[in-house]
Amino acid sequence: MYLSGFGIKCFGLISQSKDEVASLDPQLERQVETIRNLVDSYLKIVHKTQRDIVPKTIMHLIVNEVCHYFYFVIASLTFAS
């Protein structure tokens, strides 16, 4: 049994259904649900941060390359004449 899409195996709970596990220990079930919510929130933050940073990084690299190109073109034209 894997947690939803995270590739984490749940050992010892494979043969039991979710209802059986919940009825065994309600406090444990609440803790598991809290951890699942925290992990889900963390992954949402990471995903949002990556969506925000990647375009900014690409634009930064493009602008820096253009600046370096124009600097060398202007310098070579200045020193050539």
C-alpha cells in the first residue's frame, strides 16, 4: 500500500482497510491525518515556489546573456574605431 503518489510504503497496514485502522486507535488516526495534511501543504508550497522561481530564473539568465553580448559588441565597436 502506498500513500497517495508519494511512493511511501505503509508496512503492517497492507491487509487492513482504512476503517479497521481507524477503529483501532483514533488518536493514531488523527496523528496520521495531521501528518498527511502537513505533507500535502508542504508539497503545495514547494510546487507553487517552483512555478514562481523557474520563469524568473530563465528571464534572469536571458537578460544577463543579452547584457554580456551587448557589452562585448559595444566594447569591440568602440575599440575597433
